[in-house]
Amino acid sequence: ETGVTQTPRHLVMGMTNKKSLKCEQHLGHNAMYWYKQSAKKPLELMFVYNFKEQTENNSVPSRFSPECPNSSHLFLHLHTLQPEDSALYLCASSQELAGGPGGDTQYFGPGTRLTVL
Amino acid sequence: GESVGLHLPTLSVQEGDNSIINCAYSNSASDYFIWYKQESGKGPQFIIDIRSNMDKRQGQRVTVLLNKTVKHLSLQIAATQPGDSAVYFCAGRNRDDKIIFGKGTRLHILP
């Protein structure tokens, strides 16, 4: 397994369900990110973790709950989502945070296509 | 607020021709730019980057040009191939060390 992997690749859930997205990076990076990608919009940064600690939360609703147990794994726990939360959720990692050595280039996973009914 | 954006949402190019994808940015303090390629069903993949102390950088079949005077950068793909069909994003690092992404241009390759 190489690079950044994400599971599941596709997820359909009802508004009352609870589900989790998983991301794993095999690059030895210290920083990990969650992005939301909606049609015709720029990538929206949701959360940033550095050495397992959350460094950024871009005003994301509490129905999205991230978890970073170690530098290689990142989860996004979902509960009581809304239809407008349907999107592609991308995980990325970088050696360091932007501005640091190797921190400006992010490596993305394939994403989880989420549909909320 | 600051932005990084592409000029066209879609671009159609004949196979074998050169492609030019343009991007504008608003923050003159941005000092680092990246181009990403996103193929269908995949996440964005790094193509090439450029720092603000350069005005041109070349990779394999790709060239990025940076014009700081008009805050514009472009990605040139030589001899466009069917495998180049994708959405291309530019991104820039702002003064707060945040990476700001543009919306993307979808490149269609015509046979």
C-alpha cells in the first residue's frame, strides 16, 4: 500500500445515521488534512492535524468530528448529516505544515464520495 | 478576501496541440504556487510548483509561468494526450502559510 488511502470509497447514509471515514498515509508525514470538495467550488479545508494535534478547524459544524490517533491515521466521524453535506471528502498529508520543509506539497487520497439522503 | 482562481471552467484542446491553463491570484504576498491534476475518481495529484523568485519552471511536458506583475500564472502542457484529460487546480500559499485552492479547469481532449 502506498501514498494516502481512504475508506470507504463510496458511502450512502441517512440523516440519522452515524458513520466514519478513514484515512491512512504511508508516507511518514506529520500533517494531515480533511477537505470537502463540492461541484463547482474550490476545495474547502475542514481540519488540519500536526503530530496528532488539531491545529485548524475552519468553522466546521459539530456534526463532523475528526479524530487523529496517530500521525498515520485520520478519521472523520459523521452524525446527523444534512443532504447539503453530500460531497467528495478528501484526505491529504504533507511532511510538515505549509511553510515548513516539505510542507507546501500535499498528497491526496482518492476521496470518499458521500451521499446523504 | 484573497483568492486563487482559474479563468475558465472548461477548456477543449485537440490531441497533440499544446494546452494553456491560466490562473489569477489576488494576494501579492503569495510566494509559492502549485498545480494539481485531478482525474476522474481520484484525488488531486501534484504536477509542478514554482516559487515567487522564479518566473518559469519546466517539468516533463509541463511548464509553469509566473507573472508577478499581473498576479497570473499558467500551466502549459505540450503535445496534449488523452491521459491529460482531468481537472487542473492552481493553489497558492498566502502570508499566513495557508494553501488556498482555485476552483479548477476541466481539460477536454478532442480526438
